[in-house]
Amino acid sequence: MALRTPQQYRASLQDERVIYYKGERVHDLATHPVLRVAVQHACIDYEMAEDPRYHDLAVAHDPQTGEEISRYYALPRTSDDLLKRSQLIETATGLGRTLVVLIKEIGTDALMALHVVARRMDTALHTDYLSRVRQFYQYCAQNDLALAVAQTDVKGDRSLGPSQQIHPDYYLRIVEERPDGIVVRGAKIHTSVLTNANEVIVLPTRNLSEADRDYAVAFAIPVNTPGLKMICSPYGAPRAGGHDHPITSQHKMMETLTVFDDVFVPRERVFLQKEWQFAGDLAKTFVEFHRFTAISYKLPLTDALVGAAQLIAEYNGLTRAGHIREKITRLIAYTQTLRALTVQAAQQCTIAEEGLAVPSPLLVNIAKLHFAEHYHQMLAYLQDISGGILVTAPGEEDLRNPETGPFIEKYLGGKAGVSAADRLRALSMISELTSSDFGGYQAVLAIHAEGSIEAEKLTIHREYDFRPSLALAKYIAGLSD
């Protein structure tokens, strides 16, 4: 069963997992008014494999068996592999109307990092983690599983390390070691797609010291494992009505506070057990893969900003206005710079342990920094082009009401040939992208998702090779080396 149907994916979620939404236990994802939208959204990755238009992009072949598998599970060996993965992520996100699917993307990022770091640990410490990682990877690939990743600890006092916290469980830790496995306790936050995943991979979030060795842990468990509890964020609940809410009426990604209440992890599912020296390496290696995923799924969002700006400018008859053209030009430069950096990050990859192609960390972080630092200004350009009607327009119900609809059609149309209904649909789309709960969600993600702006700056400075630049500066200045 190397490829699952959407129906098989949906059926796999009926397993008594423990989910809470707005204070109440969720017993059925298929009927819950919010979580069912997240399940529907996640089906995009499974639907693409069945769609002739996307099959060749979404499906690869297992190099050992020749069997068809999801391309997400095809370990990248070359820059071309990375480019195809990026294209798949971009296409799926476009089908999600700018919301990333992430149901396989993030989990396979973690699997790649585990392959690389497990090899390093086995070489340095004579452990046997790589065989466990390979076994788990094959299990996921052959069963086409949906994977989530829990990495970010709740942290408590950010100025202190894990073992220095007043509350010992502010970071996830090992509380018991057994011959057959470990028991962990703590919580992770910002856990995306976990409510409708099959498995969760848990990774450390930072460098650790020897005093923090109990917090050096990585593992994978089924989502319905006893003691695992998910407390959902209610932010950005789906809205009814495709006219006023073309994105959130159909697409949703759940975020959870994930509690590990003395959860047992079998020995074969443990990938890091108190080897504190490698906690930071694993966290960093995951980020190198996941930020490449991030800049890939930002592309449909930035493309949508360009298209929305041009569309509403045409509807309003303003395509020849100088300041409108200038703002749209800046939007074009913004998104095309991001796309060029994404492609170059793949083309300038390096080959790491296990023969995996790793996107250029320098270019990935420059791309992510470019996206994050300028995103809010791009929203401002689009809002400026669109006008205040983004937040003052009547809704779909008023348009349909025979008593008010004629007035709306009469007064809110655009240039000749543009009906009020079409103009309001375009404005509703722009409102969702820039001024709704969904727009706020995307704006916060721009700053914090996949690592903060400061983390990206630190990585850029660390990864940049100053030697050629210094040599050139010394040559120009007439200084000896």
C-alpha cells in the first residue's frame, strides 16, 4: 500500500486520538465543523497522486522496489530532486489557495534530518540509530503516512536552559528509561497538522549542555499513543460562504499545544536518547531542510499578492496610474527574488551523510529573511491598491437579498464590464489575504514560522564564507594577506 487514496487517509484518522477544541473533547474529526475542514485540506496531497495532471509530480519510485511512492518520501540525492520537491510543495500550496498542506512536507523534512544526524551519531558514538531511522522511514513511505513534527518547547524563562527552569517540564524530557523504551513528559507548542496526522516526530529545539542531557530526546510515535493530548488553537476558525471567504471556507491547518503526559516510546522508535552533544545538530539540520520547504510554499502566497493587485487594479480602472504600477512592480520584484533564491538554494546544494542533497543554508536563509522582512510592506501595497472597501463592503447575503442586491450592483461595480459581484469577490479574496484572521495568521507566520528573523540572520552570518571577500578587499587596499 505505497500510495493511499484520500478515503483511506480519512479512515486512518478514526483511532480514538485525544483532541480538545474550545474546551471540549473531539470524538470524530469527520463531523467536527472545524477539524473536518483541516482533514479536507490535507487530502490535497493524496488527491494529487490520483490526478493525471499532477501524478508525475506527486509520485516517485522506490529505488529498491520500483514501487510507486509519494514524492515526499523520495530522499533527495541531487539538486533536481530538490527542485521537483519544491515544485510539488508550491503546486500543492497553490491548490490550497495559498495555505500549505504540510501533511507530508514537514514530516519528511524531519526524516531527512534524522538520516543525516543518525549517521553522524553512529560514527562518533557507535550507536545504532540509523537502522532505526531507516526502518521507520520505510514504514512511513510504504504506508504513505501523514506525518507531523513537534519541535518547539514551551520554554518558560527564555533566559534559562532546560535544566535551570523552575518547572522541569518546560522542555520535553526523559523521565524514565526502560530496557524496552523510554517515558517522556512535557509539552510542545506550534505543532502543525497533528490533529489529522498518523504519526508525530519529536525533535529537540536547541543546543543543550551536559546538564540538560535528559532533554536530549528525539522519537516518533502514533498520534493515538496513550498520554498524548492535543489542545487546539481556536484562532482562524473556518468561515462559511465561498463568496466572502474563498480561502477559509475550504482550507484550514490546525495548530496545537501538544502534551506528553508520561508517554511511553518503544526503543525502536527512539532516535536520540541523552546524546546531548547532537541535540543542536539535529535541530539545525531539520531547519536546513524545513526552511527550504518554507520558501517553496511561500511562493504561491507571494504570487497571489501580485495577481490580486493586478486584478483589483484592472477592476478599478487604475492599471495606468503611476503609483499603482510602481507598487505592483515592487510586488513582482519581491516574489521573483524569492523564487530565484529558492531555485538557487536547490542548485547550490551540498551532499551530506547518507548521500542526501541539502539545500544551501546560506541561500535558504537569505530567501526566508527576504520574505519575512518585506512581507508586511507587500500587504500594505495590496491594501493601498485595493482601498478601504476591504473592511467596509457589504457581504454575500446583502448581494443576494432582492431588497439590497440591486443597490449593491448599481453602486459597487468597477470599470465597464465589471459587475459588483465580481469586484466584491476579488475584494473578499484580498481581504482574506491581508485583513482577516487568515491574513493575520500568515502575517505572524512570516515573522516566526520555521525560525525567527534573528535566527535567519545568525545563520546567514555563520554560513557566509568571508574569505573571498576579505581577500578581494585586501587586494584592492594593497594589503598583504
